[in-house]
Amino acid sequence: MYQTLLCDSRLYKLLFKIDQDLAAQAKAKGCHCRGRLDSARYRRKPRGLPTELEDEEDYKKRHSFCCAKDGCRQRTTPPSFRFLGRKVYLSAVVVLVSALRYGPTPVRIAKLRELVGVSARTVSRWRSWWQETFVQTPFWKKARGFLRVPLDERFLPLSLLEAFSDNQPQSRLLCLLRFISPLSTSSPP
Ligand SMILES: [Zn+2]
């Protein structure tokens, strides 16, 4: 199920729309100094997009803003459902590929390479990220307290996906991306 989702171009179009909404909300809110926010998007060259979307202009930039007021000029980068901080691969790919390595029928690296072109080394780096870096973030230490049941951190992010009660893979993924979205930006909240 997660495997089908990984290559579904409709998912990536939806994630773009969600990011547009998040950007519109950030712009409407304005800068903390009450200054107007002007668009100052970052160029990105994300990996992991389905082939038919590889040339999509929408995916070559990340929404970001710069305060228009002299003396402030602070950057605001809204949270994103597509980009996980500075990671080159899209968040959905980092989550789904990492999750597919667990479960009753783990997906082989060769298969994952065929699907999204990810190397064994990258997958193992993500595994360390989930199990060593992610679990130590102040975000996670606080956020895990909000989960209804404690989850097994050894199986992150699969255990987190499965912690959401919706049984549609796409809804679970969206819940997870929303949940971890504070990690997608370094802008102060
Ligand atoms: Zn400002």
C-alpha cells in the first residue's frame, strides 16, 4: 500500500497544494514585526519525484518569505509537507521508503532503487536519522507525549504511521507529515 502511494503522482500534486496553503497562511500572518512578507522562494532540486513530475516547476522551489520592512528583513519559511529541512529527498519519500523496510514483508533495497532511485547507503542514513537524530529532537521528546499509545521507536517511522487511526495509507502519511511539520523549517514559530 505504501509502495503504491510512493509512486502516485496525485500524492505529490496534493502535497504541493497543501504547501501553497501553508505559504498563504504564513503570508497572511505577516512578519512578527507586523511587516509585509514578500516572496523569496528557495530553489530546490528534490529527488524522489515520480518520473512524470520530474520537470514540474512547482517542485523546483520552496516557499519562503522575506520581511519588507527595513531593519527587519527577517526570513520566514513556512512548514512544508514536501521538504524536510535540508534533506534532498522529499519528505514523503524519506518517510515511505524508511517505513517500507519494516513490517511483515520488508521491501528490498533493489525494489526501492527501482522505484525512487534511492541507494542502500541513503536508506541506512535515514534509518540512523529516525532512530538516533529524530528521537533526540526536543520536538519529538515533547510530541510523543501527545500520542495515545507509546510507540516502538525501533520501527520509526512505520510505528508512527500506524499510530494514526485512519486506515488509508495516504491519510496516515498526511497525518504524519502534519505531525512532523515543525521539523520541516528552522523559522521560529
Ligand atoms: Zn519583519
